[in-house]
Amino acid sequence: MIFAWFSIMACTTTYAWDKVGYINLQRLVNESKMGKLAKSNIEKLRKEKQAEIDRQQKKIQELDAIIKKNGDLMGALNKAEKTEELQRLYKNFKRMVADAKEELANEDGKLVATILEQADGVLKQVAKNKKYSIILKDPDAIGYLDPKVDITDAVILEFNKLVK
């Protein structure tokens, strides 16, 4: 009986010394130097894609205006050709928009994965230095976390030292 009590106390004592920490991965991506640089590159790509989309949309609007304005004056064959061209441009436009969204999402995913992969070593080092036994990465896994266990600031600080 006494042995069982000491065993339980030993286990309880061991767990009492364990520290649990949490890192907010979204903050790591948004606030770290590497994350900000990656977001800047994504924004640049987004602007390039948007400019391309805007040019294509302008072509569609111009052709549509020509058809509406001069449709009655065009021959039936010419009007049919212009209408077919308009439909082709619009179809290509929709494909271009979908492709641009997909490309941006893929690039964003790759950059986030790269950041998280590179930050993993820093995370482990911070956890080891601060003597954490467990670091949680998924905020949905736990119902409540005390803000005192958030080590995001420490990880960002160390991670930023890697980026020149």
C-alpha cells in the first residue's frame, strides 16, 4: 500500500515539473522576417496576376462594347465571329482567374510549409532552452491555453536571427 502511494506520488511529481508550451503558427508566419518577406513575394505575384486579369477583362469589355454598339451594322457573319471571339475570351478569362487563384494558394502553401520547416529547429531549441516537455502547435486541439504558455514571441525572436 505504501509502495503504491509512493509510486503515484513519484509519477505526479514528475508530471508537475513538465512544462507545456504553445506556439501560434499563424503569428510565426505573419510576424517573422521570413514570413513578412514571403507575404511580400506573394503580394507581388498577386499584383502581377491581377494586372494580367485586368488586361484580359478590359479586352473583353472593349469587344463587348463594340458588339453592342455596332452589332446592328455588322454583317451576320462578322457579328457571329465577334460573338464567338468574345465567348472564347471570356472562357479563357475564367480559366485565367481560376489558375491565378490556384497558383497563389499553392505558392502561399509552399512558403508557409518552408517557414514552418525552417522554424522547427528553432522551436525545438527554444523548447529545450526553456525546459518545455511539450509544445502544442494546433490551437484546435485544446479548449483553453493560458497565455503564459505561449512561446511564439521567443520563437519569432530566435527565428528572426536566422534571416539576414
